[in-house]
Amino acid sequence: MHDRILVPVKLQHAKNSRNLIQKAVSMARGEDAEIVVLSIFDRIDNNLKKLPEDHLPEIEAVIAKEDTRGVKIRCMIRTGAPHRQIPRVAAELGCDLIIMNSHNPRITDYIIGSTTGHVVSHATCDVLVVRQNGG
């Protein structure tokens, strides 16, 4: 049913992404799909000492904590606005599913929209939204 699953993970909230990653791995195992873990950063870190690609080992370490045996997973870094990059990367890579977290909406989300809402509206593939507990 799905061949390539895109899983956006924000490094700062990686601990909240465990359930998200587990769902993606479970689906990928059942469908023999590849998972692409995507993290999006500003072009240069606030402390001006790290480039976006310098975060790749940190993302890989988050994934390494999960049981991913038998599932092909690759991690990638992009720069820019997450609400634009997620649907763009999904289209570029031919992903047929995006699995992403959503938090409890804040007032600004109703005014300008959330990243998840934008992705759901603009992605050309299916989007599975995983509700974060407490968040």
C-alpha cells in the first residue's frame, strides 16, 4: 500500500516523537516500505557554530533508540520553513504517506494555521496525523 513514508521529526521535540516513529516502523514493516526521517533547520544555528547537516548524527541517534530491525530508514536534513519543505520533500522523493505529530492547537494556529494543517492541505499524498499527548 505504501512504498515510502516521510516522517518529519523536530530535533528539539525528538523525545515526543517516539510514538510517531514506532507507528511509522510498524506500518513500514507491514508494507515493506522505506522510511525517510526528515528534520528541517534554519540555514545557520542560532549560535552560529552548527550547520544544518551537523545535526544529522543527533537525528540518527534518536532513530537508533527504536527497534527498527527489518525496516530501511534513512535520515535527511533540509533548511527552510517546515510547512513548505515537508510537502516539497514528499513530492521530490515520491513519498506516498507522511506521518507527523500534531499538538493541541494554540490561538495562533487558528489565525495563521499550524504546520500540520498546512501539510495536510498541500501534500499530494496521504497524511497521517498522530496526536501528541499533553501537547
